Amino acid sequence: MDKIFLNELKVETVIGIWEWERKIRQTVIIDLEMSADIAKAAATDDVKDTLNYKSVAKRIQSFVADSSFQLVETLAERIAGIIRDEFEVKWVKVRVNKVGAIRGSRDVGILIERGQWSD
């Protein structure tokens, strides 16, 4: 099986457990890896025969921008669900980085994999 990836998708959202975090928008950076069979698309050279990563990006950006979760874990789980359910992806890896969440650390976040990977 092939993978389609999307890295460093930046979105402003309400995320966090602290009262001050509930009043501001913070940047999250999202990396995605999604299973796909690109053989047909490679043969036809037609976007209709592949997972359209622009459509995935727009959907995830819209969802995250409109969301208001306390936990990065919940956000990652919901992103994975959207990709699997709406785009019929069998396996997805989602990394959500909450920029600046811990002083002295460049990155902090969550990495999850959902579904079955098959060759």
C-alpha cells in the first residue's frame, strides 16, 4: 500500500485546559500520513483516481479552526475519524503539535495511528 502525506498544516484553534487558553486561538501543526492505492491514479494521471490531498487539507483546516477542544488527544482522534470516515482511508497516522505548549520545548503533542495497514 502507498502513503499520501501532508506535513505542517498550520491551523489556529481554541485548544487547552486552562481558562486563559479557552479565550485565545493557538497554532497547532498537523502532519498526516494516509494509506492509499495510487496505482490507478498513476496509470490514468487523473486526480479522480486518488486521494485528493487538497480536499483532505481543506476539510481538516475547516474542522480544526471551528473546533474547541481541551485536549490535543481529542483533536487528533477526531481528525483521524474524519479522514477514515469521510475519505474512506483504511489507515491514518495523525501528529498534532501544540506549538509553545511547554516552555523550553519546541514541540509537544500527540501521535496516533488508526486503522489497519495492509500491503
